[in-house]
Amino acid sequence: MGSLGAILKHPEDFYPLVKLKIAAIQAEKQIPDDPHWAFCYIMLHRVSRSFALAIQQLRPQLRNAVCIFYLVLRGLDTVEDDTSIASDIKVPVLLSFHRCIYNRDWHFSCGTKDYKVLMDKFHYVSTAFLELRRSYQEAIEDITKRMGAGMAKFICKEVETVDDYEEYCHYAAGLVGLGLSKLFHASGLEDMAPDSLSNSMGLFLQKTNIIRDYLEDINEIPESRMFWPRQIWSKYANKLEDLKYEEYSVKAVQCLNEMVTNALAHVEDCLEYISSLQDPSIFRFCAIPQIMAIGTLALCYNNLEVFRGVVKMRRGLTAKVVVQTRTMSDVYGAFFDFSCMLKAKVDKNDPNATQTLNLVEAIQKACRDSGMLNTRRPYVDASKLMYKTALIIMFFMLLSILFGFLSIK
């Protein structure tokens, strides 16, 4: 639920963390009884607890379809990610994956830990898929086919240019945005969103992950994975892996800042997409990951730690985003706040400072022009903070007394 030190440093995180923990427990209790559906929801919790919680808050007619869509694409991604599989074996699997999901007996051993369990028992996912409404099946099949073909293309192709980068991110995540829009429309809960906006929703999340995961990807065993485009990183180093070394610190941060700037170009599309959503559960499902992305980029920008370890939002702040994101004013407020945080870190001497500031100011203008900034709820309600802090102190005092009593006994 978050370390004691983090909670003491940010006592306002305690209530959202508790609320999120309760919601997660409740979601786990809603796992269906049917063996194949039980497997799907259990695996969903294991491979992505945050998405599991978000998916289980969707309306019933949509929940199962999005769950299966996520697991199918997670399975496809597991095949692509496994660098131990030879290309001549991997490519045919990626190209035929959209047909395999119709086979109740199909499975493919790859991946590690929970991902290996998912792939070894993938027939449960296929069984659940075949119980979905036909319109959902068609949407999932179409996106899986297109994504598999795109992944196969980049197995033997490096991300050289920025155009390659855009294309790879489209296959890896932009298509997810298109697929979700199709599922939302098929449910009857939303109008069909323009493909360009759906694509931007996926690209913004994917680019954030690629930026944040630099060190993990470059240190991948048995072979590193490189998604930063050569057209960008070659301005700063001879090899992409050089950026993790101390002597490249200045150039590494400059390269990082250009990557973040590239990702910020999608924000206005994301805000437009989210603002058009009508169903409250779909709104939260889409809005929360986008807020997490802008928050992560704000932390990563101008931050050498991206090349040294893991940079991510603290759990308490994540919990606050999940608990408090209810309306479009919350979204505009979060994007405005995180863009201010990023703007404050811009070094005027950075090679891309002007472009970065232009994009940040465009984001802030969009938030201000909405007219909703004054109606948003702040992440921390100052009037309640002292009260909550007092409760936390009392809680830990009671724990101390209890442990003291038990130790005497």
C-alpha cells in the first residue's frame, strides 16, 4: 500500500491509498465462477493490477470484451517481447495470432512468470473470446491482425527515423486506441471517435513507456531492445546504449528531453478525445492512464535518473489520480499542473527548449480555454489535510501501543 516513509512524508496519500486498496480487494471478489472467465480475470490482475481495476469498473456489457481484448494483445506482446524466440518462429506466430484466438486448444509457450502462465493456458482466453458478441470479436480480430503484422514488420526492422518511430508506436499502441474506440462504439455507449484521435491516445501512452523504460529495454537479456529512433539519439551519441554511461550525462538528458518533447505533441488530441466521452466509467478508464502519462513525462523530463534506474510516480500520487479523477475539470487540472511542473524544469540552454515550451504552453492554453480550471478539485484539500494527518498519527500510535503490548506478552 506504500512504504511507511512515503506516507509519513506525504500523509495526504494515506486516504487515497486505503481507498484504492479497498477497491482492489472488491474487484478481486468479483471474479466470475466459470473456469475460463475466472482464469482471464485472475491473469488480468496478475499481468496488470491497475488495468484490472479500471476494466472491472466498466459496465457489464463492455467489461468482458475489454478484458479479453487486453489479454489477447498482452499475449501477442509476450510473443514479440520474448527475445529468446528465433525470428523464423516468431514472425509466423505474430502473423497468425488473429486466427489462433478462435482455436480453443491453441497455446504457445513463451515469456516468463505470469506471462508464461497466460501463454501456456491461452485456450482459456480463446474460450472466453468465443463467448463474446460477434461485433466485439470482429473488432478484436481486426486489431490483433493489424498489430501482429506491424510487430512482425519491426522484428527485422530497426527504428531508424522518426517516421519509423511513429509507425512502430501506431502498431504497438495506436491500434489499441482504435480497437478500444471500436469496442466502446459496439457497446452503444459512445460515438465512434476519429481514428487520428484514437491513435494519439495510444501513441502518447506508448511513447511515455518507451521513454521511461530506456534502461530496462537497453539491458534486456539475451538481446537489448531499442525503440528510441536513431534520427533522434544519433545527435547525442554514437550508440544508443552510450547514453547510460556517466560521460554522456549531459547529452543523455538532452536526448531524453527531445524524446519527451516529441511525445507532448499528442496531448491536445488526447484532451479532445477524452472530452468527447459520455459514459462515466469509460471516461475514467481512458482519462486516468493519460494523466499518469503526463505525470510520468513531467518526472522524466531533464532527469538523469531515467538512465540510472526506474522513474515513476509515487504510489500515493497514483492513488490520488485514480480516486479523484471524476470529471473533465479534473483532467484539465491534472494536465495543467503536470505541464507546469515540466515547464519549471526546462533549461533555456537545452537544444529543444523552444519547441518544448511551445508545446507546454499550447497544452496550458487548452486547459485554460476549457474554462474548467477554477472548478477542479486539487489533489490535496488543505482544509482536510490536517485532520487526515492527525488520524494517521493516531493510527500509528495505536499500532505502537499494540505491538508494545504483544511484545510484553
